[in-house]
Amino acid sequence: MLIPARFNGPPGTGNGGWCSGVFAVAAGARTGGSPFQVTLRVPPPLETGLELRDGSVFAGETLVAEVTAADTAGDGVAAVALDAAAEASRSYPGFTAHPFPTCFVCGPDRAAGDGLRIFPGVLPDGRTAAPWTVPDEVSVPTMWAALDCPGGWSAIARGQAYVLGRITAAVEALPAPGAECVVTGAAVEISGRKAIVDSTVHGPDGSRLATARATWIAVIK
């Protein structure tokens, strides 16, 4: 395995959702299959050869992540209408203050066709929501990436930078390229430096396509 530089999160390291999806697929995750859990032990390196050994991902002798099968990917987050998601997205906090503005998933500095450009704004009830135009090349790792940041922003929007520590996800179906989907996120619990969040990708008809529960860790400045 190798994570191309395009799929970055924080500068110089891989986007947690994308990388976790790649690791999960290597361990057997598939569309319509059971959930997998990925725990990141170090920021995933870019343009570096990675190897899955007995459920662990290594860069040389450095442990990067651990991958296991899981029973559940959380409760999911209810869908909202596309127009409501678009309205929320106009007030995306990352437009004015983003800890990692070149993030592959939610970075406003990424051009259309280069990043996913999912910009989750906060709904009145505290959930996040964003429209998402599905790229031409959509895969299980793409869906894990789409699930990543919208959940995280339900914590980051409170004014603290976080990075992904663990994510459990299940992809029920892939949307068609060009489809207009909606991604929602919600904080389940925020305590100390940890935020537990849920996220769901909804198809154009509101159906659930993928869901995740993740643990994010606050960045100490």
C-alpha cells in the first residue's frame, strides 16, 4: 500500500478517513460487508510503502494503524434535505478558521476535482450537514473519507482543533458518480481531549449509504 500525496489531511500526512478506508479494504472491508475499525497509532505517512501484517499496518517497523472487524459502526445520523445541507454549508466554520485548509476532504483550499470539498456547517440542533457531489472515481476509501470530517466538525466547530484517532465504518452501497449526496455528523460525547462522533452519507433519495463512529483527539497547541 501507498498513500499518494494528494490524499493528505494535516500537511504532510494522510487524511485519516481515506487512509483508514485503504487499510480496512486491505483487511477485507467491502461494499455491503461488515464494519471494520481502524485505530491510527501515528499520522499516516504519504508516499511511503505500507504493509499489512496480522491486522497491523506498518511503515518499515513503525506501527501506523491497527485494523479489526467490528460489530457496529454506531447509530448513524439522521438525514436532512439537500437544500438544508446546502444552507448549513454556507456557514461552514472552516471558511474562516480551518486548522488544515488543504485537507483532501474538507479543505477550502482544494480545487474542485482535486479534493472532495465537503464543507459541513452546523445545523440549529448541533448536527453538521453538507452537500457532496460524488467524484467520478468513488470507492470504499472515498466513502470512509467522506464520513471522516463531517463528524469531526461537530467537535471542531466548538473552537478546538482535533485529529482522527479511531474510526469504525460500514459502507452499504456506493453512490453513482456525480450524484448529489448529503453527509451529516453529530457529537455523541465530548470529554477531556476526546470527542466521539457519528457520521452518515445519505444518497439523493435520503437512504443511508455509509455510516461511521469515530474518536477524535484534541490537538495540544
